[in-house]
Amino acid sequence: MRPQNIKTRIFLDSGDPQETKQVLSALGFLDGQTTNPSLIAKNPELKNKLSNGERLSSEDINNFYKGVVQEISRMIPQGSVSVEVYADAETPVEEMLVQAREMNTWIPNAHIKLPITASGLEAAHILTSEGMRVNMTLCFSQQQAAAVYVATRGVKKGDVFLSPFIGRLDDQGENGMSFIENVHAMFAKSDGHVELLAASVRTYEHFEYCLKLGVDLVTAPAKILLQWAEHAMEVPSDGYMYDKGIMKDLLYEDVVLDKKWGEYDIHHDLTDAGLAKFVADWNSLISK
């Protein structure tokens, strides 16, 4: 059961329903699950199909993804399941809209993952105005976070998640947790309609510090959530200190939240790199 003293909602980051079952059994609850093309590419059932020589089309892969998402949704019907559109840095808004609207019919508890590109923000603006829920992914700057806030202004809390990626900042020597701190602080002054979903959690320490900060949501791999279960689902005390090692903190920017979303500098090399990886992982599955 959920610890009484926890503020943060807990998501599993996985494309494997068997991991969903395992974590649900260990924790006794899950508030949601995030998926993406790279995670689906790691799904054991799909890998087994490919290793046995089965040739799959893009439609086959999409149908497999749909089946996985539906299975996960049945296990956590009161939670959220994030489903990601197939997009790179150049994908036009019309293409994202077609995918998003289709994916939103797969399950009743979807958040559609869109990239923080100009097209992705426009798609988010349109889709949220239609009542759809979104998860804006691959966030690496406060400017990007502010643009998401403005593009979706006016929707109710719970309809928009923002996913800053901790581990990918760590990989280049920048303290990803300092970025979580910065976005958390920036949104503390907002209307609260965008919820912070800490993603790319690589270590148990990442996870612990997210709980200490009280971020809205955190998504973590099964191994980290199972480790949390082994620690009796402890919540760090007020005295908990995160050890950043030699990584450099990202400085807080005093970004205003009252400009037009197109006026923010949303480009980030890590966003482009992340999109390229998702597309490459997805394309690697297609053999016919």
C-alpha cells in the first residue's frame, strides 16, 4: 500500500507488462506507467518474435504497441499510461495530431507523449483544447518547460505532464537533479496545471531525492522500484542530502510564464538526440 507520508505519485517506466505485474505485487500499488519506442523495442515478447525470424511491418509494430498499452491499462485502470507518438525533430503537427488522436482511442487512461518541438507544442495546444491529456517529453531546459506551460494554459490539473530527463543531463556532466529542482521551483509560482514528472531516473538516489523534493510524479525502471520495496518504501527524511559528485549544477533561470509560447527558446541538442534515438530504435524493429 502507498506510504501515508508520500506526496509524489509513482510511475513505472517500462514497455513490459510483466514488469508491471512484478512491481504491482511488490509495492501493492502503481499510479501509472510511462512507455516510449525504446522501451517497447526492449519488450521480451517482441524481441523473441524478431529473434525467431518473424518479419514485422510498421503496422505490426504499432499493433503490438497497442496491445501492450491495453494490457498495462487493464492492470492500472485508475492510473495513467503514457503512449508516445512516432516523431523526430521535423515531424509536422498534422502527423502528430493523427497519431495522437488514434492512440488516445486505445485506452481510457492515456497521456499522449509529444516532443517539445514547435510542432509538438502546437499539437499539445490543439489536443488539450479538445480535452486530451498529454505528457510533454524530453525536457532539458526551463525555457522548454515554460513554453509547455503557456501552450497548455487553461487546462485542468492532471491533463498535462512535463517530463524532464535526469539521467541524460548526468551523462554530460550536468546535475540532472538540479534541473528538477529548478523546474520544481519555477512551477511553484504557477497555477499548477502542469505537473512535473521526473524521468530518466537512473539511480536509487535520483528516486530518493525526487521523493524528498515532493515532485508531482516520478517514473522509474522496475529495478529501482523493486529496490524501494526492499527498503520498505521509505521516504527520505528532511535531513537527506543528494550527493551530486563532480557534476555541475544547472543555474536557475528567472523565466517568466506570461509570454507567448513561440517566444521561448525551445531548442536543445539533447531533445533532438533523444528523438533520433527513439526513431532509430523503432525503425530497427521494422523488417518488411
